[in-house]
Amino acid sequence: MWLNPEEVLLKNALKLWVTERSNDFFLLQRRRGHGESTGRITGLLVGALDTVLDSNARVIPFRILLQVPGSQISWVIASGAAIEEVNKHWDWLVHNLLHSLSVFENKEDVASFVKGKVKGLIAEEVRGRQAAQEEDPGKFREALLKFELHFGLPSSEKLVTYYSCCCWKGRVPRQGFLYLSINHMAFYSFLLGKEVKFVIPWAEVTQLERVSTGLMHEAIRVSTRQRQREFSMFLNLDEAYGVIGQLADITLRRLLDSEGLELDRVLQQPARITKRILEEQALREYVLALFRLPRGESLHEVASCSVWTPHARSHTAGTLYTTDNYLCFCSREEGHCILIIPLSEVLSIEKAESTSVLPNPVIVSVRSKKAFQLIELQDRDELVESLNSRLRALQWKRSMFRSKKHGKRSMSSPTPYYTFYYDTGVSDEEEIEEHVLRNTVNSEALMTAFHQTQPGTNGSKSMEQVKERLWDDHFAEFGRGVHMFRTEKIQRLVAMGIPESLRGELWMTLSDASSELESHEGYYSSMVQKSMGHNNLATEEIERDLHRSLPDHPAFQNPTGIAALRRVLTAYAHRNPKIGYCQSMNILASVLLLYAKEEEAFWLLVAVCERMLPDYFNRRVIGAQVDQSVFEELIRERLPELAENVPDISALSSVSLSWFLTLFLSVLPFQSAVCVVDSFFFHGIKAIFQLGLAVLEANAAQLSSSTDDGQALMILTSFLDQVGAEEPACVPSSPAAEELSSSHTDTPAVNPTNITDLLNESCEKFGDLTVRQIERLRCRHRIQVLQAHEDTTKENALRLVTPEVSLSPENLSDAYDLFKTEHFISLYWGDNSLAAAAEAAAWKHGNSGHSYIERHYRLDRPQFKSLYGLLVPWPGSSEQHADTLANRTFTLLDQDRNNLVTFKEFAVWLDTLYCEELNEKIRLLYRLHIPPALTETEDDPSLMKSPLLSTNRPLYVNRNSVHCRSNQTECGT
């Protein structure tokens, strides 16, 4: 294979290579010992050296060198494992290059010409590999060649796809091509002798919109901090808009929040991204969100089919999705009928005889002695074989796990894992808590022990019995367990409120936390044991919030409930240190513990934090802020009159942050809030969006007439406090509502609203909101949220540096942008290991090592040297001297000795060059000639010690030239 030319100082060092073929410019060599008889001593010695010192040599026994007559330096330009492969490269060089090289008078030009040709061959091979992945390899190869020719980006900047479109410049359209690569979008047009081309890094995109104007029927508007670009006349605008949004979202998540947001493994390797992979990932994200599956699931097959639905006595048409551990079905109308079958529940998947009535049927049998029939499956044989192979692998894994577990159990103590502890005697509270923490895990929901009996609850008891009978009837008709048919009928039952006796079971079923619990037997107990005694920032925050979690409920006025909550939260923080602990998790975990067993509550918390509310509970609650932004757009779209009458919609959406983070638990009366949690486990985040819109619509008239944000907050708080359930609450209304009602006695009276009616109304009016729409909106709004955080980070960095320097705010801001861009360039095309180290260092850690405060960009030595050449104010000179100066400057600025320079260090150095007095500049130059800038390991210290430096290269500072140089730098960036 062709290689990027690499220097070899000694052509035949230590006689390790044997020349097989040669001419004036090329050598074909074989590694000594390869292909020779084993008896020769030189071959044995070289083989031993290869084994000990040079593992690469064992896989490339043949190579081709470029040699320039009279030079001691050669370049490796090709290598191969077989002589046939290297001979092909040799023949190509002889027939296509050898005769052309004799015309060069300067031998250095020979080396440059050959190295350029070899790099071109490598690029052509890369283009061929990329084109082979596309639907039309010929056209894609041609587009790739034009992309490289027009924009001059490095060959590692992979082109993903391209579109023919118009870019509008004022009222004039420019027809051309839009190229979308892994890090940039680029446009090129050449019409009537005028060339238009520009490149926009994805990292600079702040907003994507679809707009319509009088001139353009529909266009895509791409906004950066500097300007807007509008593109129209796409053959398929929906596809182009989706791909642009995906690439911007993926790149920003990779560059701006690599430590926080979850990104699929395939997307973490930009070189593997293709248009097909983007389409697959978009579908996978939709499937995970629709069925709320674990984030690690991979999508395997997608097939149209029909499922026999006994409750409808007919086949329901839809789509079957198969993943690593699940079979999922959704009707054509999203949400009309959903079926989730974990492979862990499946006994067999068999083909049945095909008939005209039941074409290509497949029978899926599960452990509850039920079977599901799927018909009209295309490629049935391949699908069944694939499913059965995964099923056999899963069953073998489970059997191995059980055998190991039984073997360990026979050797361990017979003490049972679960013990009961509901003692509420008068012992010292701290001793009780300590005992509970160390020795007990509750095997029952807290509500069974701490359920208060209040006067006048006979009606609520009878209502509970009615709901239990309704659910029993539903189970008989639709099934029970994870593989229960989920239809519109169950939505009405959920809106009534799940009976307390079934709430824990149904939460486990609807979230499929039950499958996680079953497949991780003993996991929670191990997490509890491992997390005991650990002290870090997460545990400190947990301890601080323990007694703030439902403080009015008797379960959390008791050491038993407090200890259970502590165990669940600390175990989860130990399981997922990236999240650790986030405020509002304590409220959610408290409610889960009331209705589910402790271990079940843990797995429910896992399901909520990692699947149902992804990215909500990371260090910057990005997921919740994204949904806030989505909610703001939904207000404008679904409640246009309210949006017109309220001057600042963002104020209304900001009120909703607690709605999303706590699932309304912090703003509704307890029993009403629990009904919302019921609906959340059935609908997912869609339930919160729908309910939020219904709440705003119910108060639209009052909100439109409100005069300020405080009054709007008071209106919503008063309304939510009056939302009741069918049964009386066992807990007082929310503390925030009580405080507001006591301080604002002039609040207009609000008629009580029933939570069931409100939930049903939200489904009727806003039920057309689909998971697919939400995912698309999230993708687009995540860009805005991440860029807003980036602006805040920049403001904080500049505020800290400004007192230390004399640079103008504009110049300092430009320097920061240049500094950040250089950091990104290393992530685009730099060495992977160095880029990863710089990216990891870009996050400032707290004392615990787990809490990320904010991002601080840093540059390594090659990055700094690149900026150094752009920014130094003296005229260009010897490249050798400039490189030495850059190295020493970096060493001087690297005060932490971690081979990274911070923006503050960089800004102070830049300020010295441009704004300080001449004495300070000379002092800086002097410090470059003494330790620590001058090191013992410097390759050739005589370069800087030479007196020629001070006489022939004086430090030259001219304000006008500096100003001009700064402008040139700005133009370049």
C-alpha cells in the first residue's frame, strides 16, 4: 500500500534490509530474514530484533524507498506484506514516473514531485473507499474531487454528502453545490465568470431554521454569530435539512460537550460517518425514544408487518423493530398500538405455514404462556434466523450467569439479602439510621408501612377498588407484564390514576425496568456495598438534600425512609459517576420508593435518568434546557394567541424547568403529581409537554393580561396548587404554592381542576404531538442550547482575564475565538491521542474529581506553535529560529508543567507582545534564554545562544505593523 512519505536517515541501517530491485530513484527492499532459510545467523538476529524492538516490521517485510542521488536521506513511500503487492507499486513507478524524473534539474524538486504524486495516490484510494460506500460511487467520487480542489481542506476532512441548491446573496440566487463534511459545510458556485465559495464550521452554527419568504418558497437558514446564510431549491429539502441538523448536532456534542452528552460509539469516530450511517442513527434515536429502550441498544432489522391484536379481533398493520434485546412493534399511527417484547421473556420464535389468509406468519412464544402472531413479513427466513441467533446467545449467557451465581451462593453465607426494618420505637435516631444503612434493604414499598389513614377516606378506598377492577379487566383483555398491548384505552386508565396496589408493578412494566432488574440480579446490593463509606461531592450533596425530600410525608420523617433514599441515591451515583447526583433526583427517588420496593426504585431511577430523560441530569442539565427550548417553540406553534399577547415567551418556558426536572412533583399537590408520574411512565416526555401546554392554555386569558413575570408565575402557581385528584392528598400542597399564597393575598380565586380531566384534555388537544416531532425539535434546539452555554463560558473566561491585560475587549474576544478554533482544529485533523488529552483537559474538575464546573480550552505545544507563527509581531525570519522561540515560549507559559497552555497564560503573553512597555518585551525575550524556558533537552541550544541573533534579529515592535498584522490575522480567521 502507498504510504505518506516518511524519512529514513540511513538507507541500510545495521544491514536490516536487502535490496531486491533498484534504479536511480527507487529501491525495492526485503526485510532480512524474511523468506530465507532459518539456518542463517543474520536472519535469526534480525528476526529476534523484530520481535523485541520493532513489532511493525513483522507485518511489512517489503518496502519501496525514494532516493535522491547524492543525498543520505530516503523516504519510505510504499510497503506490503507480499512481494506481489509491492511489485505492482514498483511497476507503476517505473512506467509512470521514472522517465519523467530525468527532466528535473534540481534534485530536491524530484523528491517534492514524487511525494506529491504519492499523496495524490493515497487521496485517490481514500476517495475510492468512500465512494464505494455511496449509492452512486462515480458521482460521489467526482464530487469528492471537486470538494478537495475548491476548498483545500486536509484529506482527513471526510465528505459525507452534497446537494445542488441556491445560496441567496440579497435578492440574487447563486446556483451551486452545498458540500457537507464531518466538520464543515461548504458552498461553491461559478456562474457567469463569478466564483462564490465559503466554508462554515459546524462549531460556529448557532441556529438552523426553515423559512419562507416572498422570493424563496422555502429555504434553510443557517445562522452563525457573524451572519446568516440561506439555501433553497433543494431537490429534497426535508432530507437536506435533516442531514444538516444531524451533522451540526453531532459535531457540537462532540466538540462542545464531549464530557456530558451521550453520543453513540459510531458517531464518536467521525471518519466512519456516512450519509447511510446518519440515516440509520436517526432511525435508531427515534426507536429508542419511542419505546424508551436502553441507550446502548443497537437497531438490527426494520420490517413492515401486521400483529394479531386479540382485543381488536383483527391484525393491526405497522412496523417491527428488532434490537439487541427487544422486539418492538408500533402501529402505522404512532401510539395507537405499541408492543414491546424483551428477548429475555421469549421462549421460541418459529415460522408457521404460510396461507393466503396468513402470509409468512411468525409465532413468538413468551414465558407467560402467551404467543404473538406476526404476518406479512418480508424476508421472513433471514429475520427469524437472525432473531433466533440472538435469542440463543442470550439464553446461553443467562445460563452461564446462573451457574456462576449458584456456585458462589453455595460458598457464601446463607444470610438472606433482604431483611425487614420498620421499627419506629424511641431508640436514638442516629443509631437507628446507622443500623438501617448498614444492614437492611427494604423489600416492600414504603407506602405499605407509612400510609396514613385519614378521616373521610371511605370514598377513596371504594375508588381504589373500582380502579383495581378496571385494571383486572384490562389485564384479561390486553395482557399483563412488559409485553402488554399498549393502546389508547390504557391511556384513559392511566389518566384516572393507577391504584396504589398496582402502581409499583405498572411503573416497572411501562418503563421496562423489570427487565433490567431481572437481568442484573444482585447488582443493586453490590452497588450499595461498594458505595458505603465513600465521601465525595455527590454524597455530600445527597446528605444535604435527604431531609428536603417530601419532608411532610411520614415515610421521610422516619430513619427507615431516609436510609432507603440515601442507599438508592448513593448507589446510583456510584453506578453513573458522569451524572453522580443532581438536584431533583432526590424528589423523584422519594416518590419511587413510596410505591416500589427499594431495588425496583433503583432500577426505575436508572430508567428515568438514562433512558426516559436522557441528558437531563448531567452537570449542566442540558437535556432539560433543550426541552425548555422545544417547549417554547411548541407554545408559539400550538398557542399562537398566547405567544402574541405575552411579550416574552422565554419567561413562561423558564417557569417550566421545574416541571420537566421534577415531573410536576414540586408544583402540584402530591396525589395529583403522582398521577402525572403515572402518565409519564406510559407516554414518556410527551406527557409533560402535553400537560404543560394544557396548563398554559387553561390560563391563557390571565397570562395575556399579566404585567410582569412575577404575576405570571403567581397565576400558574395558584392554578397548579388547585389541581386535585379523585382522592384527597395525604400531603399538603407544594411549599412554593403555600409561600406564594401567603405573600400574595390578592391572587384571584381559581376554581379547582381535576387532574384526570386535565390529563385527558391535554391528550385530546395536543395528542397529535409525536415522538418523531419531539426528537427532531430536540436535535435542532440542542444546537442553540450548547452555543448559549459556549457564549457563557466565553464571557466568564474574558471576565477573568480582562483585569490582567491591556488588550481591548474586541481584540481579547478575537484572541479567544482564535484560541478556541486552534483547539478545534486539533480535534478535526490532529493526532487522536493528543487531541483526546487536550479535550479531557478542557474540562475543569472540582475537588472531588467528579464535578465538572465549566469548560476551559487549552492548547498543546503543536497548537501553540501554530498560533505563534500567526501572532508574533516581528517580521518573518528563519524557520529554525521561529520554531525554537515558539518552543521556549510554550515552556515558559506552561506554568503547571502539564504540556498545556491556558487562555489566560496565552492572553497575558499576547498582551506583553503588543501592549506592554519596551522593557517588559525585552524582559520576556531575556527569559527565553534562561531556565525554565531553556531546557537541557533542547535539540540545538546554540541556535539561540548565537550572538547573530541579537545583532541581526533585533526585537522589532511597530504599532502600525502590529495593527496591520492583527487585521490580517482576523481576516484569516
